Amino acid sequence: MHNSFIIIFYCLIVIILNACSKNNEEEIKPPTCDTSNVTYSATIRPLFEQHCTSCHSSGKINLTDYESTRNLAIRGDLMAVISYNGPKKMPPSGKLPDCDIARVRTWIEKGAKND
Ligand code: HEC
């Protein structure tokens, strides 16, 4: 009688702890970042239009133009500036959200295509 009470009590503790740890996992999990459908036209160009082209819409760094954007991407300049790791940091006003940076990286890794 006494033993079965202990067993039931133990089971309850295990169930409660499990439920708690599941909740914690959900809270800690970072917000999801979907990089599966990244394209130049739907993702990359609008992103740069929002954050970059107010300063870079002509000349050597023209982020309204695919060829210019691709050249910067392939040379590594694009990731260098948006990752905020090097001496030049873009946009100057503050780092892009991690998810946007991940999307640019994905686009470049898939060949920086005009898709
Ligand atoms: C407020 C204006 C402004 C915005 C917005 C801006 N830039 Fe710049 N960017 C500059 C200026 C000014 C320079 C040149 C000064 C320098 O070399 O530090 C520059 C330089 C660069 C360079 C060349 C760096 C090098 O190594 O010479 C790249 C690449 C670049 N920007 C990319 C971007 C990207 C990508 C964004 C958007 C995510 C962006 N910039 C947003 C003003 C801006």
C-alpha cells in the first residue's frame, strides 16, 4: 500500500518534470527562420531595397542591380559587410536581423542566381 503510493508519486513527478522541460524547450527555441524559398526577386532585392538602396543605387555599389549585387556577393564583400565582422559594417545604422543575414548567405551559397 505504502509502496504503491511512492510509485504513483514518483510517476507524477516524472510526468510534471517532463511537461516542464518540454515547455522550456519551446521557450528557448529561437524564432524560426525559413531559408528554403530564398530567391533574388522575392527575397534579396526587396531586402536590399529596404535597407541599402537609399545609399547604394548607382555607381560601383548598386544594390538595385542584379549584376552589381552578384559581383559583391561572389567577391565576399556582401557577407563581409552585413555580418558585421569586418572593418566595414552595413547598414551603418545597425545590423540586419539574423534571419535576413541567413537568407542572404543561403542565396549566395546556392550560386547567387538571378531567380
Ligand atoms: C546610410 C547610407 C548607407 C546605407 C543604408 C548602406 N550603406 Fe553601404 N556604404 C555606405 C557608405 C558611405 C560606404 C562607403 C564608405 C566606406 O567605405 O566605409 C558604403 C560601403 C559599402 C560597401 C563597400 C565596403 C568596402 O569594403 O569598401 C558595401 C559592400 C556596402 N556598403 C553594402 C551595403 C549593404 C549590403 C547595405 C544594406 C544592407 C548597405 N551598404 C547600406 C553607406 C550606406
